[in-house]
Amino acid sequence: MWLTDWYNKRNDAHPAAERRLRILVLRMPLPDLFLLERVGKKHAWEVRFTTSAREGFRLASRSHFELILCDCNQPDHHWRGVLERLAASSPRSCILLVSPVSDDYLRRDVLQQGGHDILVRPLREESALYAVQAASRFISSESGVSVVC
């Protein structure tokens, strides 16, 4: 058997390596940041925190994040404009609005601005994990690439 044949058979026997989930978090209250950091470490997520919408726009346009969490309270920016700009600069990302309320009208607004859903704050570990896992399934179904969450 040739070495190349052995190598190809060996690679076919194992599924493609899974990537770590990359999450961008735009300016959120400290308790929510601490929770996301703790849960992210627990599940080996790659989480990048920003202190402003402007920094989030820059990062989203330069690097791909599977998931973007955007707090509804952004200084100097309305959340609708932030979501719209994030969706335009990072069209393959799943964008969740983090808000203290969730209803059908807000969800429709989020979808119209290019977002995917709402994550209610204050964040709880179970709800954050559920939202991230749901987003991960959506990402995997859209791209065909599995991400670890």
C-alpha cells in the first residue's frame, strides 16, 4: 500500500475536525459579560468582547464570527442600525439581540434588520447555552461546517 493511500484512508475514517465556536459580544452589562466568559471557558468557545458598537463593526468586517451578540442599549447608536450594519458587514453570522424584553413585535423588528433572534437578559447560563446551541445548529445547517459549542 502506498503511503498516500494509507493517509487518505486514515483521513476518511475520521470526520473533519470541528472548529471552536467564535462569538463576538458587543458592549453588554458586566454581569452578563462575566456569565458569557465563564460559560465560554466551560464550553471552549472563542469569545471576543468589545466596549463599543464601532469596535464591533470593525471586528465583524475583518474576521468571521459564527455568532454575534448585540445588546439593545448601545450608546450613540440605535440597536436597529447596529444590527443592520452588522448583518451587512458579516452576512454569514447569526446575530442575536440581547434585550430585557422579548415579544413578537420586537422579534419581527430584529428579523427585518438582519438579526436572527432575541436573547433575554439578564442572562442565565441555561438560556445563554440554549441560544448559542440553537445558533450553532443554524450555522451548521447553513454552512455544512460543524462548530463545537
